[in-house]
Amino acid sequence: MRYATDATPDDEPAPRESGTQALDRALSVLLAFCGSETERKVSDVSRELGLHKSTASRLFRALADAGFLQRNEENGNYRLGVAVFELGARYLAGLDLHALARPLVQRLAEDEGESVNLSVLEGLDAISIHVVQGTRNLQLVSRLGRRIPLWCSAAGKALLIDKDDATLRATLATAPFTALTGNTITDLDTFMSRMAVVREQGWALNDQESEEGLRVVAAPVRDRRGRVTAAISVSGPIFRLDGERVEKLAAAARRTADELSRQLGYGFGEVWGD
């Protein structure tokens, strides 16, 4: 954000600012530390934001006094202060998968009209921990707490998406691969081939593998360390979920899963030292 009204010569006094404007500028200064540089000069930030140098200096001092910035006394540059870490730590401590997922899952169900599940991994099953029924006619009703075997579940495949072949084989070594329909994968080698496709496309499909007449797409949700911690799936009857519709729903599921991952801190691992 650039403040053109502040682009005045350094030897002229900076214009007075309202409390809201000062807060806006202070936040812009903090956001200027989001790049790769761990330390920044006041002059560089003031020029980048279009701030009068005296205004920038005042904001830097105020942020340093509050602990959000720390001054390097050797060169006069600034780095982020401990107050930023404390706020981030409190944010991470307060993360709740259910609470964060609820509005996103609800919106996805409303936008697409199909049923949406949030699932987690438990043993050899994907278990539904949050369910929102779709709004279109003829919904194949899911239920909270329902378990579906990993080998015939879109959510199950999404939950396994980051596991390498050796880990997958070890995880599913005792899986019975019981057939629930004529489309169920019933052997480990076929499942491994299917998982290669899932990894490549970034989402998983259940094509009548757990229930006749049902198609489901699912995408992985990651925590701040990048670990797959849940899966978001969208399901509907096969007459509505043709090839084009499957692709559309898969993209929507991925967008929602990516947004939930971002809210869980994914993508900020370097900030937190992970």
C-alpha cells in the first residue's frame, strides 16, 4: 500500500494523521517485514510505502516500544520483535480444526449444492467428523462418525496422499481390501497405482467404490508443518457428477482445503522454524 500524500521531501514536516491512518500505516510497516529480509532500513520501508521519512521513523519507534519491532543497535536496522512471536504462538495455540472448518465446509455445500464431509484418519478408516448435507434434490445422506475404509474412500486416499510407496505398503499391509461394490479396489498393487494418480492430480476420487450410485471427490488439508491432517470431500449421485462436474467439484474442494490449510498455518513453516 502506497501513501502518495506522504511523498514529500525529507526536510519538510510530515503531515498530521488521524488515529485510524496511523494504525493503517503501522500495520503496513509490519507487513513490510513479510519478505525474505530479516532486517530492514527505515529509509527503504518509507520509500517502499511512500511514507515521509519522519513519519516512518515515528512508526518504527512506536512499534519498537510496543515490542513488535526490535532495533539492531549496531547498524540501526529493525527486525520483527518478540511481540509478533507471542501473538503468533497464541494464534497457533487457539487453532481448532472444527471451528475453522465449519464456515468453509458450510459455504462449499451451499455453493455446490452437494454434501460435504470433513474427515480424519483413524486406523485403516476415514472417519467423518463434520457433515453438511447438500441442498439439491436426492442427497445420499452421510452421518457424523461414519467410517469408510481407506482403500474405497476419496477422503481416505486424500489422507494418504503424502505417504511414499514404502509407507503406504506398510500402512495397508493388514488391510483386508474387502469389496463393498463391484468398483472397490481389492488388492494393494492396484491401490498403489491409483495413489500415483492421486498424488499427481492433487485430489482423490471415489467412483462407486464404497456405494453404488455415489461419486465423491476429496482434497487434503495440511497443518502448519505441511502434514496432511484432514480431508474435505464432496459427494453426490453419479447422474449429477459426470466427468466435467467431477472436475469442477474437485477444484472447489481443493480451494476450500487450501483455505483451511492456510488458516491452520500451512505455508508459514519457515516463520515458525519448522
